[in-house]
Amino acid sequence: MSEDIASATGTQAEYIRARSHSNEYYISLVLDYLRQCGSATREQLNEMLYPALDNDLTEEQRSNKVKNILSRMRMRGLVRNEFAGRSSIWHLDEEDSSDDVSKVSD
């Protein structure tokens, strides 16, 4: 659905909810979650992020999107992960726990 169609049909709220967000939006969600909870498993991050992702993505695409976001955040020093058996626990990077989302731009 395009913005013009949404406006003409009075479904702007649905359009806003359904459209894709920027990576900065998803990064902000992860940073907020980690600040609030201290750490998170990948499953917890999936549970938090999946509803915000584009409705048209498949399960595999959603998983890849989250993986790519977390990888970018890790490479930029925003988060770190510790492996616990077969899963990993994500934390804010203590050296740079600022909310500088611009470090991971599209």
C-alpha cells in the first residue's frame, strides 16, 4: 500500500504500522531493551523485534534481518555477545554504552 492510497482510503495508521522502519529504529529498540533488562538472548530479541519488522518478510528473512542488525551493532562496538552453550547472551558494550545509533547507519 502506498502513502497516497492510505491517505485516500483513511488507512494511514495501518500504513505506518505496516511500512518498513529504518535500521536505526531497530537499533534503538535493541539498545533500549538492553538498557532496561541488562542482557537478552537472541530469542528474546527476536520476540521483541519481529512484530516491528515488515509483515511481508518470511521467517527466514526476519531471522536474517535481526542477525544483520546485531552483527552491525557488534562490529561498531555498541553491543557484545557471550556464548552460553549453543546460544548467546547480548549485552551493551561497557566501553561504549552510549546511544549513538549513527554508528550503524544504513
